[in-house]
Amino acid sequence: MVKWTNHALAQLRHIHDHIAQDSPLYAKRVSEALVSKTLELDELPRLGRKVPELNKDTVREIPLYSYRILYEIKLDLVEVLAVIHKRRNLQPEDIPY
């Protein structure tokens, strides 16, 4: 099972709203693609690579477009922790896990 944290959902809404200022259609497509990409994690939780800034085996990331989808592998689920822009300088304290 894949579950999104409130933090990750808020980031997804922010991404959608930001893109929608220029193109509501593209905003919808990007948002849906980000969510769809995470559904693969139910069957393949180790699909992504370890987040280099954290170097923790259970916290991984998958890229899509200009974003990094960060998630944590737990015993009974995969939890999406954050969706951040690739150009952002990620700090460990930015990821609530």
C-alpha cells in the first residue's frame, strides 16, 4: 500500500497551483503523473535510489519531470514523504519522517 503524508500532499497541491497559473491542463497532468508514479511502489518499493543527502536505505527517491518523489519503505506500506524540485538544496530536516 502507498500512503501520502499530509506534508507530501501539501507539496503536491502547491506544485499543482503553481503550474496552474500558466496552464491548468498541464498542472493536472503533472499532478496525476506524480501520483501515478508512486503507485508502482506498491509492487516495487525499492524502485528508487537511496536519497544521497540522507544515506538511509529505507528512504528512497524516484525522479519525474523536475521533481524528486521521496518515500520511506515501512513494514506494511510505502509512505510518500515529500515532492521537491530537483534544483532545491535538500536538507535532512526538510523531510518529516
